[in-house]
Amino acid sequence: MDRVQAMQVFVRVVEGKSFVRAAQTLGLPPSSVTGIVKRLEKHLQIRLLNRSTRKLSLTPEGEQYFYRCREILDLIDDTEASLNGSTERPQGKLRVDMPGGIAHALILPRLAQFEQRYPDIYLMIGINDRQVDLIQDGVDCVIRTGNLNDSTLVSRRLGALRWITCAAPSYVEEKGTPKTLLDLQAHQAVHYFSSTTRRGSELHFVEDGNCVAVPVAGKVAVNETGLYIKLGIDGRGLIQLAEILVAEQLRSGELVEVLADWRPAPVPVSLLYPHRRFLSPAMRAFADWTAELFTDTC
């Protein structure tokens, strides 16, 4: 058995979530792909995949083996590339996921800069406010905000986002400008909820060095950043989010900051990737470039 080929086939099956799809991308008959994986399992004497008529899923041992296979295959590619000096120009396909707000406000406006610096990297950008499963979704790395609770991933701190509370001038004219946190009892907010938190009715502040959560009444809740900002501009209530996401609206006067003396604590931003000793040049390049963006703009 060609063990390197078996690893390549196994990785392609996992990433494609299908024996048939893997066979198509590899140019092999489906029966050959199935046979290679079966022989690999027999060689290792463990089950790597749980098979059903609807989907494939990794066993715990299979997930561990998948990480190691990708590490070995990436190292092989990097070693071969080093023979012609191409490690100075990272290349290959890189799948990244990130929140929509960060994508639209920070990454996409500067994407041409990344393409100019790394012309041989094919970047696949997924936008998600939910936490994706890197293995099952075939993602190389993700950008996440807030405190981290996934100990199975390696994290690299990229920076922190300054958060503010703001509202449309029309809202302030109608409801008045809140001067203290107690004034919030007479105000309303646009609520934001996500798959990771359901406490969308609270706004967060720092008072006397302590983080406090203040419930604020509201009539609508959304789970998409663009819609959240639009409802704020439309005067539907106070909104609270990273300053960089509404920098343009603040400059144009569509939104104005309120309660600046009680700004929320900065929110950390991290890049997460599977636990591997070896990072592909493409992933390392993206991580370094993204960290530069946060240093320069946040």
C-alpha cells in the first residue's frame, strides 16, 4: 500500500465529505477510493470514518489521524517547493472563515493588497457568525472574536476591537441623548442575537473599571451585522458594536456615538487553526497579513 497516496485519498474524502466527490477530484473510480480507505483502516487497525447512507463523520481516532495527515502532506508540499525556492512565494488554496462584519469592514477592502503580495494563494473566504467545525466544514483557519473556549484549536491573537454605543441623529432628536447608564431606562436598543449567545437584550459598558451589563428595552432583534447597522441608521434604537464597523457612518454623520465615557471593554480577535506543529506557508502568510491589518487599523 502506498501510504502517502492513502493519506491523500483519506484527506480528500474528509474534505469532500464524500467518497464519490473525492474520486471525482482525484480522477479515480469510486471503488478505488473506497478500497484505499478500507485498506488504510485495516493497516492501522482502527476505524477512521463512521459511514451512513446520508453522511460521513470522523471517529475520534480518525479526527486525530486527519490532522496528522494534513500536517505530513503540507510538509511534503513545502519541502518540494523549497527545492525551487518557491517558499518565498506562498502558494496553494486556503479556506478561511470569519464574521461578516470583519470581512466587510477590514478584510475585503484590502483584499487587493493581499493578492498583490501573495499572487499564488487562492483564498476562499467564508462568512459566518456561527462557529464552524474546521474538520467537517473543510476550513483551514477561522477568525473569531471574544473569549475562546475551544481548547482543541491553536489560537493566535490578532488584536482587539474597540466597541462603542451609537445611534442615528433622528433617534437622539426624538429620545434625547443618554448622559448616564441610568438614562437607558428611558431608551430602547436594537437587539443582536447569535448562535453562541442569546442575551441580545443587554448592552455592555465599563463603569468604575468594572464591566456591567445593562438590560435595554427593544422591539426588534437581528443576527446579521449589516441589518443591525441599518436598523440603527433608521433610528430604531441604540446599537453597540466595533467602532471599525461603523467608521464610515460616524464620519458621514449617519450615526453618532453616545455614552463615550462608558465604552465597553475592547473585544479580542484571534485566528484559530488545528493543532499542528507545521503551518503551511499560505496559512502563515494570511495570519501575518491579518495581524498587520489589526495593528494598522484597530
